[in-house]
Amino acid sequence: MSTTTTRRKSPDITQVPDIVAFLGAHLTPPDLFNCVQACRLWYEIFLPYLYKTLDDSKYSWPAIMSEYDSEEAIDNNNKDEQWIRAVFAKHGYLVRHFLVSWKLRLDLTLKNLAGIQDLECFYKILSMLPELTALENNFLSVGLNRVLESAPNLQTFNFAINTNSNNLLLSASHPQFRSLTADIFLESTTFFKLLRHLPSLDRLSILGFTRQQIFSLDAAKILDNTPSRLRVLRLCSQAHNMDRNIAKHVLPWLPDLIAFHIDQLTATIAQALVHHCPMLEIFEAANEESLHEDYSLDPLETDTVSILLTGCSHLKVFDGIHHTIDAEKITVLPIICHELTTFRCQIRGVPRLTSAEQEAMSTSTTSAKSVLDSAALKVALRKREQSMEMQRLVLNRLATLTNLRTLDLGFEYRDLDIFFGHGSSGPHKAAQPDYDFGSPFADTLELSLESGLDRLETLTKLEVFGFESLDHRIGKAELVWMASHWPRLKSMRGVHEDNRILRVKRPIDSYKEELRVFMQGLRSDVQQLPYHSLHKMNTTLKMPEILHAIADHLDGPDILACTQICKLWHKTFLPSLWHTFDDRKYAWPSILSLYDSEDSLGEQDEAWLRGIFLKYGHLIRHLSVSWKILIDILSTLPGVCVNIQELSTFDVCENITDEEESEERWYSNMVMGQAATKYRPGNPTAQTGRILDPVFEGMLAPLKANDRTPEQQKRDWETVQRLWILVRQNPGLKSLRLDNGFNNLCAIKDLQFVYEILGSLPDLGELENNLVALDRSRLLTLLPKLQSYQTVFSE
């Protein structure tokens, strides 16, 4: 077997498209735009994905279109109307999803541009689209019945316009229709008629039920005693005083319901869900308003979540962060939903010390007797013990939910009017110096290791963890525990930065900032995100295996381009970028020539080079080296370049003069079989350098003939030693190539250290030796895994 260094080759990446194409559907347009610039092949692969979905309200399109969708066009770097036409003439055939808002979209804004006197033209246009399956209408108050008659294959209709219930009345059955979204409060009779005429309706989203008439009691008659197959029902703005009607007259007809959304979960609704909807998997009461008391228009019933936890065995998601459950109650709750993956709910009622009690606990200046006699201290100690016991029991119960992927115990607790300038009350409140902006809730879990955080080690699938609004005691020790025990953790909410511009300047929480920086150092892959960003995580987070497969087929420049696409790709492709390092390729010769020359650029510049390898040297697996400066640096970074599996050395470069180059050629053409340490003719002066390691004592000798300066000779002497030090600090080497060029630096007069260092490489399987003549039988003894040995020397 040849031992020529096997570097990963990437000239033919035409085999990659099938793999790369999987990524296109998961990248945002900015990332796709970077991809098309990586290389020619990627341009061809990613261009269809770049133009597949075009939304002129996002990214740079508004700035471009605003110049031309006006009465007076303004020059914009020669991107005139002709340029826009050329772009679509060239790439328009690739567009599959087109979202347009500039004078073309069916939107309320179009009412100011044109008026449609007769809706028949709209229905006629629909009838000309036989393949239409989805329609979103924000413009025209059309009738659902006429729409379904005009588009018989329509399955999804988003009726995002204020209309009346009559527009949703149907006269015939439409079994193909599956999803309806209407921003409207429905009369109960209209609701049941929709269920009757849409037998395959799977998803229905409305604002709620109107309160202007008596709730219909004719459901059985309208539905012909046939339950609906509806699986998802969203009541986005339903008042809680309708809960009895919903529980008594609506939910009994939805036995297949698996997802239900309503702003407030009352006990009445919860009990009806348990009784009538046994397949319920998802309950949502999503509300992005603050937990601050000013935002609570109606007090929520407490502990209603416990009804679902103990009654819905199929429940997987409870998303109701504004709802609470009592800490003591959850410790004895017989939870039956063991497949729960998302739990967003506050756990309140935890006994915690007050500020006065905390101060009594921390008193250390009084005598021991007075401390023991202190009534306040005794009360604080007793309360502290009760609190710790309660919290451990709560965490023990949470630990049984081993399928949890999202555990969010808190939310935004501040007054958003002040911080984000909502409404006219914000400035007024901010002007009051004593106004309470909001503080973390005192009766919550402290989530310290002392209080039992380590009980949650069973949550190995956890991906999202939130603890904002909790009066927590999370410190660096707790973050270290989370980083090591939750390997799948992707996002945290609790020490994140506000990602919106604050209208009121507030002091930076230095402790929170310190924790965030510390966690980023522990786990850079864990994002510190607010709640509304957690659902927008790029799905490429789940695709590192595919990205790694692609990297194996790319060369250095293409991998470098990949690292610049986004943070995820930077992290994923960086190991591949440094996996194989050859200092003879790309920009490295020009970079290293500036350092490895007679005119040094100074210690500061060399420090920059050292910093690069100090940061990335541990990623190198295949190293091809020919520059002295690189050998010097890599061998003097302790614990960094220690993972090399394949090391190849080549002619040592150092701005060689013509005379030196001719002598190099003479030396490389020496007679086969002669000693590799043959001295060269020339200047009789010879210099020795310092010994860097005792193993080299008495093993090296200067060349008798050398036209190098004394300083150069001393450096040559050290370079040879550093090469062997580099070999020795990589005990996992599997392949090694020793070039005869190092014989031009100094002579090896004793081979003992060579055998000693080679003997420290138990996994070495390939050795190409053009440096010194070695005893083959001794090598086979020292290297039990050696399978290939090549040398220029005869026996």
C-alpha cells in the first residue's frame, strides 16, 4: 500500500446535488443567496430554491419596489424598471409561491386603488383555476358557497376579512374541503351548519361565538345526530363567559378533537375536554402579553391545568403560560399524560423567604447564642427547610415527565407599556419615579442544585427551558449542570437579551449578563431567545449529518464560503475546513512566506499566526507541512495540535536562493543507499543550537558544510527537534511521511530517539521514510500495526 498522503479530494462534486438539494427547502432567502455565491455548482442547485417562494414584502424587495411603485421612479444604482423586468424574465419561471403586495395582492389596501363592482369576475377567475387548492382572501367580502362552487378542488380557505355570518352559509356538501380560517364571531347555528356541509373539515379557526343571540340548542337536529370529524378548533378571541355553552353544546359533537385553542382554560371547559374529547393531544392558550397584573383583564381560574393532566392520557402539549398550578397540588397529582412533550405553565405557591428572613439567615456578626435564640432566625430556618422540601417534591414530579422537550415555567413579567412604548400610558407610567415596572414572582421555584435541580437529570430530551419571571437562584454551577445533563438543549429563556428596542432606558442586569456569557462559553449551541423566537428556529439545526456529508466533497475555498453563510453552518463546516491542512495550498504559502523569511514581521504578527492555530489547531486531523514557522508554532502549543492522524512533511521552504536551490536538487538526487546524514560541501563553519528536550541530547550534529548564517543554523537545529516533538505529541498518528529535506538542516548521528518516538505511536499503520535508514525488523517490533513501509534506503 502506498503511503502517499491521502487527502480528501473534492474535484468532482457532481455527486453531491441529491444531498445538497435537501437543504434548499430549509434555508431562508438570505442564506440561499449566500449559497448561490459559494460555487458554480451550488448556484445551479440553490437558484430554484431561492426563487421558489417570492415575497415582495420581505428582505430587500420593499426597498427596491418602493422606488418604482410610485409616481416618480428614482435611480437606484441602475436598478431601474428594465433591471427588474430582466430579473423576472430570467428567473420568473422558477417562482412557485408568489406573495405580492405592490398593487397586485388581494388585500384591503387595494380598496384605495380600484373597486370591483361585480364579484362575478372574481368567481369567473376562480373557475379558470382548476388546480387551486388554497386561497387566502384579505380583500373581497365573498361568499364561501360561491367560492367552493367556482373552485371545486379548494381545500383551504383563509377568510381574513371582517364579514358577516351569511357569507359562510352553504347550500350543498363539499367533502373535499378541509381547512377554514375566518376572522369572525360566528352564530352557533352557522357553526353547526358548517360542520354538516363540510364533512371532511379537519381544521376550523374563528374568533369565537357571538353573544348577540341565544346559543343554538338544535345541534343534534342540524348535524343529524352525527358527530363532526373536526380535529382542530381555534377560538382565538372567545370571551370566558361563553364557556358553559361551549362545554355543553359544542365539545360533545367533537369526539375526534386533538387540538383546541382558547384564551382561558376554565374548569368547565377542562372537564368537558376530558369527558368529550378523549383523543386531545394539544391545548393552547397562547398569549404573548406580559404576566404583569395590568394585563390581566379577568383573573384566571387556578389549577385548571390539573384537570387535563389527570384526565387526558393522550395530552402532549399544554401551552398556557398565563395559567398556574399550585406547587403543593402538583406534588400529589396523579398525572396520566406520560407522553407530554411541551409544558408551559407557572408553578406558584412555593414558600420562599422574605427579604427580612433572608437577612436574618445571613447574619454572621452576632454571637452564636444570640443567633440560636433569635426567633426570626428560627422561623426563617423552618421556612427554608419547608421550601427546600416542597421544591424537591415538585422537581421530582417534573422529573417523571421524561418525554418533555419544552419546559417553560415563566414568562415576561414587566410592564410592556413602559418598556416598549405601547399606547399612551407608557410615558405617563415611566414619568412616575416610584412606579413598579414589575418584579420576578417570589413564590416560584429557585431552581438551584440545593433545591433539587439535579432531580431533572431524567429530562434528557429537553430542548427548550424557560424560567423568566421566576425568582430563581440559578448560578454558574447550575448552568454547568444544565450544559452537561441536557445534551439536546437548544434554547433557554431567562437570561436572554431584549431583542426589541426599549423606549425607556434601563440599567443592565450585570449578573444576568454574566450568566448569559458564561452559558455561551459552556454551550455555544444553546440560543438565548425570547418565547416568540423559539418557534422560528431554523430546521437546519436538525441536519448536521447532511452538512457533514456535503463537506466531504468540497474543497477548501468552498468550505470557507460555507462557514460564512450563517452561524449554524459556520459551526458545522468549521471542523471540515480545518480537518485537512496543507501549507502548500491556497493562500497559505503567501501568508507563511511573510513570517518564515529573513525579515521577520515581528512578534506581534507571529502572535496573530499562533492565535489562529491556538483556536483551531485541535481540529486538524491531516497535516501536510513544509514551512519551518509552522512546525515551530504547532510544536509549541501544548495540548492543541494533538489530534493529528496523518502527518506528512515536505521540502522545507524558506525563500531559498538559486544557489541553495541547486544544492537542494543535488542532495535530493543522492545515491540510493548512502547514509541520509551525508555532509554537504561548502563553508567549513558549523553551528549547533540549544537542546529542546533531553531525548535529543547527543543525538544531533551540525552539518560540516553549510552556507547558512550561524543564526540560521541554530534555527535549523531547533526545527528538526520541533518536528519530532510534533510527532511525539500526536500518539494517535496512523500515517507518517518523513521527507529527506530535513537532512539539509542538521545531521542525525544517533537513531535512538527516532526509535523511541516512533515506538510511542501504537496506531501507526503507514510509514514513508525518506529521512534516515532504519532497521526494518526493529520497526516491526516497535509498530505492531504497521502495514505499509516505504523508504528510499536499501537494506
